[in-house]
Amino acid sequence: MPLPQTTGEDRFVVVLLQLLGWAQRNTRALVLSVGAAAIVIFAVRYYVDYRYQVREAAATQMVGLRFQLSSGSAVESIEHLRAFLVQFSGTHYAREARVLLAHSLLLSNRAAEAIDPASQAMNDLGADFLSMRAAFLAAAAYEEVGDTSAAIDVYREIAQKVGMRVQQSRALEAAGRLLDARGDAAAAATVYEQLAEMTPEDAPARPFYEMRAAELRARDGSTSASSQELGMQEEATVEGG
């Protein structure tokens, strides 16, 4: 007599009974697993909610700080910005707070303190407006404290990495000015020649850059000639002695 064929429903019942048997034998492990999963889910949701609340609180405070800076004293804003950075250093508003802090410190004649927050806020000069603003603040702070070499390096970095010609020109002008001020006429002339090359021919600034480059080249040439003449005189004096 042939055996009855099993149906899909029969197989389902068999599997269900097997699962129930396994659950009975492993009740404790199952309860612990479910409890652990619930804890993980709760922790993840709590963290997500917490981060959202932190971002919202940071956004609200940043609005107040911007208004305070636009209408109040920079000195009063410094401690508020520092407190903000202590509380919200992990949010994306922290970089803006560092830029505002560096700006406030410069306005308060505390350039040495402005270097650190401005430098920390520099990130991607090629695509980030905040980084560009931070870089100009850092360079200005270096100028104020007398670190001319560091200021020139930052201005040159801005000119190399920022894609906007206006900002490139502004940075190169500052670098050329500082190079000229410290007596490096040849390097300053190179900077003004670069400015002339990148400036449209019909722009009013181009003749000025060309004139400054020529003046600096002439000064460098006369300085070199004077140095050579002085050297020859010293050699003649030694030989004559």
C-alpha cells in the first residue's frame, strides 16, 4: 500500500514543531538574546535622539552668537564663543565658532590668541568658504604678532588652493607687500608679475601690478649692483693692504 505524500502544510507543521522544541530547550538563551537586542535598539535610538538635540541646541546658540557679534562688543563674545566650543566641539558649528572667535580676538587686539582657533578652522581651502576665511584670519594674526614668514606662507597657500581669482589676488597682494617690506625685492617682483599674468588685460589693476613688478626688479638690480661694487671695493682694500 503506497505511503501518503507529504504536503507543504505538513512540512510547515514539522518545521514549526521543531522550532518550538528548540525554543523550549533554549528559553534562557532566547530571552537573553531578545533582551540584548532591545537594549541595543534603545541605545541606538537614544544616541540618535541625543545627537539631534545637541545639533538643534548648537544651531539655536549659534544664531544668538551671530546676532551678538553683529550688534554687540567683540570682547563680550569671546567668552561666549569659548563656552560654545566646550559644549559643542563635536558639531559642525564648531568650525564657524572658531572662525568667529579668531575674528573677535583680532578685533580685541589679541592676535596671538587668534592664531590657534583660526588655524584649527582651516580645512579644505579649495572648496570651503569657512576655511578660506579662517586662513585670511590666521595670516592677519601672524602679521600682527610679527611672524612675517608664517603670514607669507599662509597667503601663498590661499593663492594656490582657492579657486576664486579675487581671493587669489588679495592673498598675493598681501604676500607681495610683506616680501617687499622685509626687503626681498626679487621675490616681491615675482609675486606682482604673477598678479599681472592672472589679471585680464583690460582690468585697471593690471598696469599697477606691472609697474610695481618693474619697480621692484629695478630696485633689486640696483641693490645687486651696489652689493657687487661694495664687494669689489672690499677686495681692492684687502689687496692694497
